Amino acid sequence: FLSYLLFGHGINVDLQTDATLQVDISDALSERDKVKFTVHTKSTLPNFKQNEFSVVRQHEEFIWLHDSFVENEEYAGYIIPPAPPRPDFDASREKLQKLGEGEGSMTKEEFTKMKQELEAEYLAIFKKTVAMHEVFLCRVAAHPVLRKDLNFHVFLEYNQDLSVRGKNKREKMEDFFKNVVKSADGVLVAGVKDVDDFFEHEKTFLLEYHNRVKDASAKSDRMIRSHKSAADDINRIASTLYTLGTQDSTDVCKYWTKLFPLFSKLSKIEARVAADEDLKLADLLKYYLRESQAAKDLLYRRGRALVDYENANKALDKARAKNKDVLQAETSQQVCCQKFEKISESAKQELIDFKTRRVAAFRKNLVELAELELKHAKGNLQLLQSCLGVLKGDT
Amino acid sequence: MSQTDMAANSQRNPPPFPGSEDQDPLSEMADGDSDEGEDIFVGNRNPVAARTESFQPNTANGEEPADLFSEEDSGPAARSSNSPPGYKSSGVHSDDDSDLFAEASMELAGGGPSTAAKPSEAEAGPSPTTRKSTTQPMSMEQLEEDEVKDNFELDVAVTNPEKIGDGMNAYMAYKVSTVTTLPMFRNRTFSVWRRFSDFLGLYEKLSLKHSLNGCIIPPPPEKSVVGMTKVKVGKEDSSSADFVERRRAALERYLQRVVSHPSLLQDPDVREFLERDELPRAVSTQALSGAGFLKMINKASDAVNKMTIKINESDTWFDDKLQEVESEELQLRKLHTVVESLVNHRKELCGNTAVFAKSIAMLGTSEDNTALSRALSQLAEVEDKMEALHQAQAASDFFIFAELLADYIRLLGAVRGCFEQRMKAWQRWQESQSTLQKKREAEAKLLWANKPDKLQQAKEEITEWEGKVTQYERDFDRISVTVRKEVLRFEKEKSKDFKSQLVKYLESFLQSQQRLIKFWEAFLPEAKAIA
């Protein structure tokens, strides 16, 4: 049931499932401070010992795999599928804990109801993190070059712990500095005008696009949070109406008893609307935030290679002028040239694919969003109409 | 028989607490009260019907705007027949008449304390002198035979808030417009300008006069220093506009409730408030705002409660009712808090949606696939429209639902107040009885001590106190009757008011969903067109 989430999730629509390599997360277990994913593979490729097998992996191992792609020079010309975000149940766990502490102060019904709601929230977060991890693996499996990566095969097949410990403090500091250098570098590289129109356009486009997606993602999160709060309030109104209906013995009582089921259902629908917006809009934006970053990284690598190539050219010219170490300079220049051209060639295709994927994903999600909004609004409408009919008819 | 039956049939109920468009404050007062003093109410339908016809032209004049008629269904036949006994607005016999009427209609509610002689007079038919004396032709609306309308005789609206003056001495003036056919007013349509303190002043005057009788005096909206200061210093933002609108609507509902109360409408202070061009400034309200006054009443009632005096009576109606009122008030407060939270979250959602819409529009412009770019800007437009929807929904949550609850929380406080008045009356009676007892004992002692001179005084005092005991007992009975009647009327109004407001609220919600559907239906093809 978990793998349907991938396609249901629709973040990436055109991941071909071909028989040679199919990967999915068939199960997941949430433990105290970690999640264990069961990665299930079906393959007809000869390098695997079996045709079908499963292993258990944790989040850090996914990150290790991702980082190994990033650090591999061979893959410099590809958009590396973005790493899945770390499973974060902290907020949800805190809420469940607070609920447990406050158990004495509320009625049994209130407690059960809240517990169910929080558990549903926990489950939703859980499903999402599983989907994110699955999408990563499927992107790798769908990529013509990455799917052949040795580390990937080890990841899929090696049925013991990969002993990929999380980075220690020193390594984290190194990473931090690497990023600082990279961004400074990135600015330098970005400043270099590209002769190639395609890449020049892509550079400008991606820079702006990435920033705007980031903004839209943050704002969509805020909007959806308010929506959830409003849905919660409607739920609380329903509860109060219930109490009023049972306690109030005046004439108005009959209105309360009629309104309680209405508000109860309305709140469920509102919560669903917020959840669907989250899934179809917020998640979409978040994913493309990460992918556009990966695309930017690709451009950066190409830019870096271009600078190296240009420097090698200059060095060659100098060597020829001095007539010293010319052969060395020539070889070095050739290597740089090849590297740059290889990256450019695959980068172009990658960026085109990126656009296709992006357009398809947006289309699918926006259509589904609109359809769901309509479905829920019609549901609301029906509830309201029937309740109004009852209220008005009653004298 | 006829009277009350007819009244019952015609649903001459006490006017609803209007909070809605169907303001029919004075349905009961309607009617073709006839001029010549002949008693047309004797149960003889025909003459009345004939008279009814003659009054129809009034409606034809279109004097009363359509929205003054409520949707209440009263059978045509019944309608044409009735005029509730003695409904007069000559103002001379006002209190009596309205009592008559009110009591008669209370019978409908099934709780009427029809112990007083008056209702029976009404039913009996022979016109009491009071009725004969009203001679003015009431060119008043009669319930239409074929239309579902309620009668009303006076409609009041509060509009056009205007800021007068500047700075800290500034104040808001509101136009109070009345449309009426009651003869006690000089004109049919007139307006005056009033400020907030005038409304509070009116409340105080009415409280002083009527609360001792056990009447439920509708409370005015509360003073708000913060809100008013913003308006005074000229802060022209949406929160000041909201504040002014909220206050205007609350003042309107307040007045509508006052004029729909049969006794209060007859009060000359009410008439003066509606009619007189210049009202003397109600100075005491500066120190004693409406809210402060209410607080005083509440404190007094708390004090009474703390004395844990229980009225020893076999009829538990009052006790039960008070408990019901208190419990309902508590629940309404809870509900109000949650509704306010909803209003705030919707406002927040509104703001966040607007910001998101802009962000998506920006994303759309940087998107280089044309179809997707267009779809994204369409999405931005949809979200913009959603913002407007959320805004409207939040306003509806607030102005219809939250304010309804706030009004009733205040009104229930006023209801509790009148129970307290009854309690006080009972206390006075009990105390007078014990004083009488003491006086009698004193007399006995004097008799025994044989002091003839003091004896005379003692006897006089006994007579005095005997009189007081009787008086207070009668007061207590009377206030009990009034309280019961008031509460029943209140409950009916409350039921109607809640129903109409809740219906309005749900209808606004429904409309917003309908618009939402339109927006997304327009967007869907754009999304599908992405390629």
C-alpha cells in the first residue's frame, strides 16, 4: 500500500517502471528515534544475486547514497535527485506527550477524540516521509546512468547495516565550510557570462525560479497552517454545540442539536481541504525547491568546469609562449576540455528533462488540487443545503 | 375567548428580537385599531375585517419597506380579524394597554400568568374605558390577508456613522431613523443624530424606571476605550472601520430590542430619544458607562447570591429557570470564545492567502513554460479571490454568529438581573413581615407594661407595617408575574432570533462555497491546458 503513495503523490510523474529495475518501500517501522524503511527490489539485471529481495535501511543510509553521487566526478553532468528530508516527528511526538500529560484534565471522550486526531497526524507525517524516501530511490532507478551505480546496488542488496554513521562534528564543520566556499565560488562562477545561450538562459532562469519557489513554498506552508487552525476551531465549535444541545433545555436547544452534526462534518471537510492543499501544492513546491537546487548545483559544476577549462587554455598559451612544459599544459587542457564538454552535453539533456518533469508534475497536481477543492466545496454545499432545509422548515 | 384565540391564530406574538432584516418590532401593535372607540374587538370578526380593508392603502403607500415584514406565516383568515385588544399607542394608557396585550399573548406561550384581571377584561369584550378613549384613527398596517407579513408599527435603523470633531474630543454620531405609524409621534418618518453616550443614557433611564418591575431591559453595547481612541485619533484602517461598523450594528440591534418591548416603547424617554432633535448630554455616562452600570447590577446580584437566600416557594419554575439561564450563559460564553478564535484564524488565513497569491504570481512570471506560466498566474488569481472569500466569511462569522452570541450573553445577564429584582422584592416583603412581628411584640410588651401613651404610637406603627406587608406582598406577586411573562417573551424572541441569525449565517457560508466552486471550475481547464 505504501508504493501507491509514490504515484499517488505525483511529484514525479514520468518515472518509467520498467521490468529491469523496480524499487519501492514496501514497509516502514517508526521507532523511538528512527524510522526503518524496508527497501524492496525487483530486478532482471544480471549483477544482482536474486530477482527479488529486500533490505532494511535508515535515513542516514539514504543520505550516504545521495552524497556519494554528489561527490562522484563521473556524475558531475547530471542532476542528482535531491535527498529526502529527515523524518521529523518531533512536533507530533511532543503533542502526543502533552496530551498524555493533560489526560486528567479532560473528559474521556475529549481525550479519545484528541488522541485519534494526533495519531492521524502522526500517521500522515509518517506516510509522507516514506513517500519522500521512495521518490528518491525511484528517481535513481529511473536514471539511465545512476541506476547502474555500484553504491546504489550495494544499497539495494547488501542485507547488513552499511555502517554509515552520521557525520560527526568535525565532518559537519567541514561540510559547512565546503558550502561556504561553494556559494562564494558559485557567485564567481555565476558572474561569468556563458557563451552558450541555452545555458546562459538556464542560469538566469534557475536562479530566479529557485528563489521564487522557495518563497512560494514558505508562504503556502503558512497559508495551510492557518487553514488547519480554522478547521480545528470549527471542530471545537461542533463540540460546544454538542454540549449546548444536551444541556440547554430552552427552545433554542433544537437548533444546537441540528447544528452539531453539520459543524462536525464541516470541520472534517475543512481539515481534508487543508490536507489536500498540503499534499498537492505545498509538497509540490517543496520538492521543486529541492530539485531546482540540484539543477543549480549542476550548473555550478559546469560553470566550475568551464572556468577550469578557460584557465587551462590560458596556462597552455603561457606555456607555449615560454615554450616550457607545453605537453603537460596540452594534456591538462585536453582533460579540462573533455570534462567540460561531457558535462555540457549531459547537462543540456538533464535540464530539458527537468523542465518536462516539472511541467508534468505541476499539471497533474494543479488539476488534482482543483478537482479536490471542487469535490470538497460541493460536499460542504450539500451539507449546508440540507441543514438549512431542516432549520428553515422547522417552526 | 375570541380575543386570545384570535390573537393566537394571528400569531400576534411579541415582536421578535430583530437582529436581522426582518425587523418587525411591533407586530403586536399592529392594527387597525379603530378610531371611533367602538369596540371592534368583541369577537365579531366582520367589522374588523371591513376595517382591515380600509387600512390596506397604507401598505400600498409603500411606507414600510419590504424588509420590515417577516416571513412568519399566519393564516389569512386569522389575520384579517385581529387586533389585539386595546392596542393603543396613544401613550396615555400605554402601560396598561401594553400589559394587556402582552399578557394576552403570553397566554399563547402557555405560560402566561393570567391571574391578573386585565386579560379577562380583554377577552370579555366590553371595551374598558381605556380603549374607548383612544380616538385617533390608526392608519396602521393590518396584516395582509394574502401575504405573509407581520405587523409592526415602528421600525428603527441606525446608520451613517460620522465623525464629529477632531482629536480626543471627537466622537461618532449616528443617524437614528424611525419609520412609524404610531400616532404618539409627530411624524411618520424622522431622523435624529445621536452619539454613543446618548444610547447609554437611555439605558440608564430605562433601567432606573423599569428594572425594579422585573422587566428585562436590553443592555447596550459596551464602551471601548481602545476602539474609540483609534477612531478619535483618526486612524483610518480596517480595524477602526470594523469597530465603527460593529458598534453601529450593535446600537441598531439594541434600539430594535428596546422598541420591540411593549412597555419600553411606551416610555416617554424612548420617544424622546427617537424624536427629539437635541438631547441633553447624558453626563453621568462618562463616569458610569453602560457596562459599568451592568457591572453594578451584576455585583449586586452576586452579593444577593452570596447571601444564599432561597425563596421558599412551592413553584420551582423560577429556580429552575434561573439555573437554566445561568447554564446557558456559561455555554454561550464558551461558544463565543471558540467562534472568536475562528474569526481570528480566518483573518489570518485571509492574510496568508493574499501573500501566497502574490508569491505564486511571481513564480508564474519566472516559469518559462508558457502554458504553466499562465496556469500559475490563474492560480494566483484564484487564490486572490479566495482571500476575498475568507475575508467575507470571517466577517460573517463575526457579525452574524459572534455578535449574536455576545448579545445574548449580555441579555442573559439582564435576565438574571430581573430574577435578582424579584429576589429583592421577596426580601423586602420578608423583612417587613419580621418588622411587623417585632412591632406586634413591642405592642404586647407595652400592653403588659401598661404604658398607654406609647401604646397609641405602637398601634399606629403596626397599622403602618401591616400596610407595608400587604404592599410588599403585592409587589412581589406583581414582579413575579412580570418576570415570568418577560422571560417567556424573551425565550420566544431568542428562539426566533437565533433561528433567523443561524439561517443567515449558514446561508452566507453556502454562498461562499458556491462562489468557491465557480472559481475552481474556471481554473480547472487552465490547469488541464498545461502542456
